[in-house]
Amino acid sequence: MGLGDMMGQAAGMIGGDFDLGAKLEELGIDASMLEGLDIEKAKAFIEEEGFDLSMLDSLGLDIDELLAKFTGQA
């Protein structure tokens, strides 16, 4: 399973119409850009590109766990 597929599954965990993969693509972030980054670097990279990760936290998601899957650390 590729990183993009995992992002799609993560969007399904959130429910509703929110698609994390699509949102990151809108910001010019390809899933492969997160591979190999540690969690803190991945967070910083995403936030520098304009995505507020606190939104995911407010939905009850563990951002560190979610990003660990995207960066290959889970």
C-alpha cells in the first residue's frame, strides 16, 4: 500500500467530506514528500505550507500517530 493510499484511508477515519490527501495536494504537498521525515519535521513542513494541524487534533485524531503512518514510522 502506498503512502497516498494510506492518506486516503486516514481521510476515511476522519469521516465526512474531509480528505487530508486532497487538502495536502492543494497545498502542493505530495505524500512522498513526507516519507522519511520524523514526526516533528513532518508537522513543521505541513504547517509551513499553510495547513493548520490543530484542526485534526480538534477532531480527536492523534496527529503524531497519523503522521507516523505517512512518514513510514508506524
